[in-house]
Amino acid sequence: MSHGFDPVLLRDYDLRGTVGRTLHRADAWALGRSFGTIIARTGGRRVVVGYDGRLSSPMLEAALVEGLVATGIDVVRIGLGPTPMLYHAEMTGDVDGGIQITGSHNPADQNGFKLVKGHAPFFGADIQRLGALAAAGDWEAGAGRVETRAVLDAYVARLAQGFDGPACRIGWDAGNGAAGPAVERLVQLLPGEHHLLFTDIDGHFPHHHPDPSQDANLADLRATVLAKRLDFGVAFDGDGDRIGVIDGQGRAIAGDQLLGILAEPVLRDRPGAPIVADVKTSQSVFDAIAARGGRPDMWKSGHSHIKSRMKQIGSPLGGETTGHLFFADDYPGYDDGLYAAVRLVRAVGTLGRSVTAMVDGLPASIITPEWRIPVPEARKFAVVDEVRARLEAAGADISLIDGVRVRAPRGWWLLRASNTEAALVARVEAADESALAALIAILDSQLAESGVRRA
């Protein structure tokens, strides 16, 4: 017996597909057989499994567990919860790896899997190896056992461990995602006044889509912060590993800006430390990290890439523009939106400034949001390659860390292929509006030459 995954399912740092079209029950079962085989052949025998609140997640979880058990792997089922809860269970439990069923911030009909092995991300060539094992039917066989373990309370207790922050007035928007019950418990352990939105888990996402990097999804939180005159508000994506923030004036704080804010207290404790930021990050944030005595390190986008880079260079903090934040000083280094919220509260006390004042203290910058340009899955990487080839032929000043980041005298622009969606990702920053318009025109021209329209 063998199994062929749809090629679009096997992405760079996770597996992601559309349920009923590119992702089926059989894929979850085959993933269990392949991942279980890798665990067994490297001397392991136990895997922890969790899932998010999407409608298809219980079905996929059941099939995944069947596949793992059929490989002889013992499974610890922790049930419904945010992805960081799975990471916590994998870090603290007697297990050799973990899998979270989650579609993260993607549309409701999509789902997927995030994997860890030996307290480290499982991605890149490892994911391609899963596909090769399945295609060959090269699987171990056995009869593993299953146990159920409740870890939510222990995870939330870890979030609040040693908390020494002030009493703030905060809005919390769980977006009907998997973080809701954890948020409800967390606020009971924190001082201050807390206003909760949409903490009931509902895979239909009836109020708004759970992607806090999109401003439209922050409308309810913004209205609550302004109406109740709160200090700030926080929002989470569908599986709770990303954070969005609204300050006291209703302004959305981009993920890279938030990294710049949270770098300051970290660098007070660890002067000269490297801080990792993804390739989409504003140059003003890199400059702010350097000005505070840190060593900014630009790296590839993607939670697995950032976590791996942080371990490689010994970084205590990393982040992405999408709101993934990673703390490796007094936390284990994985991305956790709820813990990022706790650290933001602590920063208010450490720095003696409100979140609004922290935003005001960031260097001014003229920068676009992160643009996502729909492009067929089979075409997106080719478009980036075509643009890169033309830029190299023209002698442009480019970085190829992840896609192409083009440096210009008065700014920069970026084009890369998304690893989670059928889309290109672009961003532009410049010294002033005229320079921004000129760089956007160059980006649009390059896209047009490859038959793509930004809008």
C-alpha cells in the first residue's frame, strides 16, 4: 500500500490544503504512517496530537491518530486547543514529536498540519521526506496505544508563570478560534480589567476571519478599545500562535513594529543580543533594534525558519510581520500569541510607558501593508524567479534571503512566494511618498512583465 499526496499539500514549513479537494482523510492517515515511521526509525515511540477549532479538524485528527497507531507509535491526544498548547505539551511531556491539525489563518475550508520533532520544527526537506515515504509505502507497522491527556490548565499556568506586570485594561479578541478557552483562563490569572470578544470556538468564524494581520478583522476589537477607553487590545489567529495589537488610540500595530517594541526590554537584559526578523520587516525596525544595542538579523519568513535561525545564532527574540513572535529568553522559543500578549503587558511595566507611547516612540516610516496577490499555486514561484532574473540582468541591488528584496537609494521593495497560500507577497517602504510611489511603480512593472496584476 502507498499514498500520493497532492504536491500543493507539502509546503515548506507545514502541510496545508483545501479539504475535499487537495486534503482528504486519507492524507491525514498517510501522514500518520509517514511521520510515525520517521519517529520509530530515529528511536522514538510517542507523539502528541492536538487540533484547532475548524469543522474538519476532528475528522483529520482521528485519521492521523489511526495512521500513527498503525505504525506502532503511542499517541497522546490533548484535544482541542491552540498550537502553542501543542508545543508546550511536546516540550514538557515524555514524547518524541508532535502534530497540530490546524488551518491557522487560512479560509475556513482549508486545514493542515504543523509538526515538531525533538523540540524542533520539522520542515523543508523533512516534509518532502514524508511524501517520499508515502509514495513508496515505506512504512513501519505495529500497534501503538492511545491515551488522552488534559494540558490546557498547565499550559495557561505556564503563560502566567512569574508574571510581574502592571494591571492594564485590555480587550481580547479570540476570533472564535482555538485560543478562546485559554484566553478565558489566562485573564483570571492576570491583574487588571479584561474585556473578552468571541472566545467561543466556532469553525464557521461567524464574526470575522481569524487573521489579525488584516485590519478589517480588527474592527470589533478597535471599537471595543475606543468605546471603553482601554489601554490596548490583542487579537489572535485561528490557532493562537499569532498576535495582532490595537493601541489605545485604535491604531493597529504591525507585527514587525511589535517586535521593535518588545526588543527594548529584552535588550535591557541581554545587551548586544541578536534579534531575528523576517525579510518583510521594515528597515526602521532593524534600525531601532540596532539603536537599542541589538544585532538585527534578517531571515526567511516562516515560523519554522525563524525558530531554527534563533537556535542557530543564540537569539532570545524573533518575529515576523504577520504577528508570529518567538521568545527564547525565559520561554522555550516557539511562537505563542498569548504569551506575546503577556510580554506586552510586562513591557508596559518594565519600560514605564503605555503601548500608545511605545508606538509613538518608534521611528517614522512610510510603508505599505503586506500585500497578498493571488497567483496560481503552480505559477507563484516561477513569477519570483522571472523577476529575480530580470533584476540580476539589470544589476539591481538585491537580497535573495527569501524571494527578492530590492534595495534602492530611498527605500526598498520585496516580492516573495507565500508558503501557505496561492499568492505572492509584496511590501514597499520609502523615505517619502514620492519615493514610495516610484518604487511601487517599479514593482507593478515587474509583475506586469510576468503577467500579474497587483490590484
